[in-house]
Amino acid sequence: MASTVDGLEATEYAEHSLMPVPDEARTSTVAHQFWIWTGANVAPINWVLGALGIGLGLSLVQTIAVLVVGNLIGMAVFGFFVLMGQRTSVSQMVLSRSAFGRRGAYLPAALQGLLAVGWCAVNTWIILDLVVALFAKLGYHGGTGLKIVVAAVIMALQVWLAAVGFRAIARFERWTVPVTLVVLCAMSVVAWTHTDVKWGYSGAGLHGAALWSALSTIMTAIGIGWGITWFAYASDYSRFVPRSVPRRKLYLASVLGQFIPTVWLGIFGATLGTISQTVDPGQLVVQAFGALAVPVILLVIHGPIATNVLNIYSCGLCAQTLDWRIDRRKLSYGVGVFAFFFTIVLILNGSFASSLDGWLGGLVTWVAPWAAIMLIHFYWVRKQDINVPELFLPPGRSRLSDVSWSATGAFILGIVATWAFEYGVPTWLQGPAATALGGIDLSWLAGGAVAGLAYVASLMLGGGLVRARLATASP
């Protein structure tokens, strides 16, 4: 009995602290991980992004091909970040300390925290038009006031789940996602058998630079770029998986948990897009599913909750990585309040497609370079051997450098390269290199390659490789 109590206490401690998860608290299973990542991606944003390809003039076949190939690549790399958490039992941004330095990791942690808050608002905002339109099918016509009320209810529920911790998140995803998938199956059957889906939709007949520009934009938004946006979250949840769990099983469960719903919903949105040629979330679904308004409303509301509990939880961990001595529960409440007001701003302002593409494009600007550095550092420099206790010593007392300029400099160069090769809808995300290429977006590739090469060159030329291996070698 005492061991059970100790295990519960250890789990409670691990859920609310930044410290390594003790072995007795590492009770997450492969199934938990699959449902967590599936739930995070069974969200309307994915069918909206799938429809974006049709809106940009691609054919249905071209859109589906980009979705499948891009996510195969992006999610395959995502799996390696999942394995980092299982190996070390610490969160993703704490692992950044090994590469970026004890205080140098503040930069990616702050960016990831802002990313998580922003995603929380965007994911909530993106379903509000749809909820209002579906309620109209039931005879209730609301407007901005209804949107704000729905946003407040959703935000309150997801903040509560995130504040409770990992166990609540895992249970919520495990019990609600299968039901949500059943609703999604019904929606798919209706969409593909009872609506005017144009399976042979040929798009706008794009060719040459215009075609490659559209293809690369979708690759960045919901292909490889979509997988990249999840890299910074991976270890936050896999750190609860015991080391005894086969790495191959954990890898496959996490990758498939991301890949299946993302591609499924992307194809779902693309097929609906052939009917209306629009990326507006309300019109995409309401035009096809007026008779299924109630279950669709439940699916739509579940989507941002399942995704945003991860955003809020990870954002709290990022704040603790900045050495903020604030209880993670209180941080979760603060994140919810901030995200709610950001959601209201999105409700009252902005073009949907432009705002969404701008936000997604901006994410890749920093995640791709950071990811390249972390992969190189963890798997090549450190060879998966991290001295975990050193990551948690106060600044000045750890053998880690205060700021690793090799990593930080490469990171900044990578961000510049990402922007230069980016071609988003907003003009400020249309870099000179992408413009010169006729609008072809290679941001994720350029940013990752430049950051990775710069990091390796800096270590090799400056003798930093040996120092980096010694600084965080296991005792």
C-alpha cells in the first residue's frame, strides 16, 4: 500500500514540477501516447488547411499527394523528438539547455511559450464561425456575442484539464477521442457519398512556378511544416513513458497518432473544398452537414480542447524553464486568460486565410532551425547521453555553459534563412529568396539546413564538440 501512495505522490510531483519524472511516476503507455497525439490533431484546423490547397488552385490529387508525402516526412522526424523524452525523462525545453546553455535555452523556451499561447487562441478562434453556423441550423442565430461565450466555455474547460496535469490529459484523450473518431467516420461517409464532391477536381490548372509555389505553401502549412510545429512538444508527454517500453513501439504509436488524423482531416477538408472552393470553416461543413449539426458541434468543440490542453500544459513548462518560480497550475490559469483575450482580438479583426497562413508560416521561422540543432546535438554530439542532473542546477553552478554561442548563433542564422525562403500570404512573410524563386516556399528546409550546418561548423572549428560532449556527459 505504501508503494502505491509513494507512486501517486511521485506522479503528482512530476506533473506539476519541471524536475525529471521519477521511474515510479512513469506510467504512461503506448496507447496513451497514441490517443494524446490523435486527439491533438482531430481538430477543424486540419480540414481547413486541407481546403487551403484547393483555395490556392491545386487539384484534389495534388493536394492529397502533398498531405501524404509531407506528413510522412514531418511525422517521421517528430518520432525522434518523442524518443528524447523517454530517454531522459525531462521536458523538451529543458533538453534545450544541453545544446543552448543554461540561460541560452531561455530564447527557444520563450518562443515556444508564445507559440503555445498563440495556438491556444487560434485553435479556439478557428471553430467559432463553424459553431455559430451550426447553431443557426438548429434555429439559434447568434453572432459575436455567441462566439465570445463559446470561446469562454472552451477556454475554461481546457485550462482546468491542463492545470490538473498529465493524468487528466491522458484520460480525457483516451475516453473522448474514440467517440470523436466515430463522429468523424460518420461525417466522412456523408461527405463522400451524399454531397457533390468533385473527385476529379483539376484546380486552376497551375503550372510552372505558380504550381510549385502553391505546392510548397501547402507543404509548409500542413505537410512537413505541420509535423515541425509539434517537435517542441514531444518530450513533454513521452517523458512519462517507462524506459522498458520498446522504443520502436513508442515511435510508431506517436507517429501514427499524428499522421492518421492529420492526413484524414486534410483529405476531408480538401474534398469539401472542391464543393465550395473556400477555406472558411463555417461554410465548408455547414453546407454539407446541416442534418448532422449536433454531433458535428460536439466534434468541433472537442477539437480545440484536445489540442489546447497540450498547449497550455507545455506553455506552463516553458515558463518554468525560464526559472519563473510560479506554480504550474497558476501559470495555466494565466495562459488561459491571455489566450482568451487574444481569441477575442481574432474574433473582432482580420481576414481568416491571411491570418492563419501568417501564423503558421511564422511558426516555422524558429522551430525548424531549433529542431535541426536539437537533433544534431542529441543524436550526434551527445549520442543520446545526457547528464540530466546538470540540466537542473542553477545558473552558474552547472557545468553547462551559460549561453552556447555555437547553438544560439546557428539558431539566429537559421531563423534569417527561414524567413528569406518563406512565401506566406502576408507580404512580411515573403522573403527575398522565395520571391526570387517565383514564390516557392522552402523555408523549413533552408532554416533547418543553415542552422544545422552552422552549428556543426561552429563546433568543429572552435573545438566546441569536445567541450559539449564533456559538459553534459553522464556521471
